[in-house]
Amino acid sequence: MTDSRLAIVVLAAGQGTRMKSATPKVLHPLAGVPLLGHVLNTAQVLDAQHLLVVVRHERDKVAAAARELAPEAVIVDQDEIPGTGRAVEQAVAAIPDEFDGDVLVLSGDVPLMDADTLASVLAGHRDAGVPVTLFSTIVADPTGYGRIVRDVDGSVSRIVEQKDASEDERAITEVNAGMYVFAVHALRDKLAHLTTENAQGEKYLTDIVGALNGDGHSIGGVVVAEEWKVWGVNDRAQLAQVGAQLNAITVRDWQLAGVTIQDPATTWIDRAVTIEADATILPNTHLKGATAIAAGAVVGPDTTLVDTEVGAGATVKRTDATLAVIGAGATVGPFSYLRPGTVLGASGKIGAFVEAKNAVIGEGAKVPHLSYVGDAEIGAGANIGAGGITANYDGENKHRTVIGAGAKTGAHTVFVAPVTLGAGAYTGAGSTIRKDVPPGALALGVSPQRNLERWVHANRPGSAADQAAREAQGSAEAQDEEGQGR
């Protein structure tokens, strides 16, 4: 149910120079979702009356992403005046004047904060009746963070930024998490009085805390015990740290849901992945996008699946697959490459060093090894011999190969598409199939073999091959003479 007394402001205007990237910081992916996406997903759980996203750096890219992730969000453009205070000031100006609730301010680069914690702090804020409640945490190294300054009675007095802090204040280990709940009437009043008179020449949102305290108001402050929930991302090292923490949480959640994950340290699972109980994930496996693993399937080791479906009881090992469907009880790998459009039927097989693309391989059909199957349809129960190739490209266009149910192809058969091999048909080893083959026929596309006697003696005299051949011939002649003597 929509909370009519809640507005959420997500700050996503920063440049993120420490990322050293052409990609805006808040759009860097984390478990398959942009940093901003994690924050917006959490915000949506709270179902606020108003959701606003403040943008500036790479404005169009960030705004487009925000609209895709949260279509209900209002995009607010920050002007040339720097600082979080200015960002919130412009966001609040976009909230209808009649709104008289609370404003929750979140950072677009703090992706691990959960909705339950936010809801708990919001409830405490409302119960206390204070004009602002801030989030903080305790860290071993507070360098770079704003410090929470408390009065002798333990109540919050103000927040001091690193560059403006005294030596004693810099020793404080309770730091600002950059998230707040404000009563909108108090926020509107104090935003109007913010200045840029500080070390960084910015409008600090944190100055509002001191101003409200100076007016005699009590300031709410909640220490988040799990420091990782308020980790921000400012560089790629922090991105990796946050990613590892999120992945550890994700893996543990799946383990507790009944999935066997042998080596959590080398298993990476995106947030959109789904895995049924009794599936097994082996080491060095990456599950990405909307990949779905059914019960009893075994995936890995050394496997990457992107947007791929794996059926119940299937086995997929040492495989790279994207936008593929693997049927129940099927086997894939090792060293298989499944490109988009590959569909392997139930109990089918794609074996070692096989590449498949835009291919439908029927129930129980087998492509065991060393083959390329592209733009093809292989019927149920068919078997493709080693080294089979569907030659699908004529230099300008792609064409399709159809191999009927129960057909069996000899090793190193090449199908020059478009071509059809009928149901139950066979091909001889080494054949090149250029014409359709009727059901039940044997297709032979090879020339008669010719042996040119003593070719090596004439063309490679004195070579190791010549010497070996002469020794073999001599041995054979001696055996013939011995046989004749008997």
C-alpha cells in the first residue's frame, strides 16, 4: 500500500571521478544490476508517494536508466551549484507543496541497504517525532567520511566533513552513512539557508543537522550495526568489495533455500538468477542474467551461463552458454559453447568441443564431440558423428540445415545449407552433403580412393618418411620371400 506521507530522494548526480570510467558511477553493474538499480529496487519496496532521482553528470544516460528501472520516478536536474544540499533542495522543490510527510534521502552509490532497515528507521523517526534521523555506522578507518559529533549525553549534535574536521573530530570512528529521514517542513526551512561557505565550496546537506540542533531540536541517529549495509562505491576497489559482499549474501540465501554450492568463494550469482532446491553448483561457476536452474541439475565446474535455462536433472560442465535452453536430463560439455538460440531437448547431448548457434536439437539427439551446429534443426534421436559441420553461411546469407529424427551421420560430414537429411538416413564418413537426402537413404559424398605407389620415394627422397617406407617395404618383401620358400 502506498505510503502517502513518504517521499524518497535518490542522489545520482555525482561524477564519480575516482572510478576513472566513461560509464557513470551509478551505472556500473553489480550482480547484473546497476548500482542505481539496487537502490531504486529497495526504494520501490517502501512504495512511497513520491520517488525522485537527482541527476547531473552524464545526465541523459543516468536519467534513461532510472526511467527504465523505476518508470514512476521523477527526474530532477541538479544545476551548477555543487553539493548534496543543493541536490536535495532541487528535489524537494519538485515535490508538491501540499506534501507534509517525511523525505527519505538515499545515495545512488550505496547499493546494499535493505528495505527492512529503512522501514525500521522510518518507523522510529516517526515515533520519536524528531525533525531528522540520520544513519551512521562505526568503522575502523573513518578517513574520508563525515564524522558524527555527539553531545555529552550521547545525542547527535552535528556532522562535520573530513576537510572541515579538527584533529579531535577526525579521531571519531562513528561516520555519516549519507542517508537521512527528514520531516519535510523542517527540511524546506533549513535548505533555504544553506551556503557554500566551507572548505569544498558546496552546499552540505549535513549542515542541516547542526542547524536543527542549534534551534534546540533533538536529532535522531541510528547506528547501523552491519557496516557493509552502508558501504558506498567510489572506486573500482570498493565496487569489488561491495560485489563480493553481495555475492556472499546471495550464495548463502540459495544454500539456505536448499541449493548445494560447493565453493561459495568461486561461485558468482546475479540477483535475477533462480535456482530450485536440490540443484548443485560446482566450483568456478558464474550464473548471470535471468538464468534459471531446475531441481536436480548439476552445473559446473568452470561454467558460465547467461540468460540460460537448465532443465531438471541436466548436467552442464565446463560450458559457456548464452540465451540457451537445456532440457531435462540433458548433458552438456565439457568445453561446449552454446550461443543464442540453442535449444537442447530432454535427454539430449552436446559434448566436448561442440559449438551450437540458433539450433534446435531434439529429444535424445546427440552431438557428442568436435562439431559445429549452426542454424539447424536436428530431430529426436539423431546422432551427429565427430567433426560434423553445418555450413550455414554462403558469404552473404545464413541458411538452415534440417536433419531428421533417428538420422546418423558419419564422422566429418559437412552439410552445405540449405539442405535436408531425411529421417533415419545415414551419411558416410567424410561426406559433403549438398543435396537433400531422402528418409532411410545412405548418402555418400566422397570420391573413390586412389593410392599412388612409391610417391614418397619419387617426391621425398632421403626423407625420414622415405627411409621408414623403404624399411617397411623391405620387411614386407622379406616376409613374402620367406613365405614362398615354405
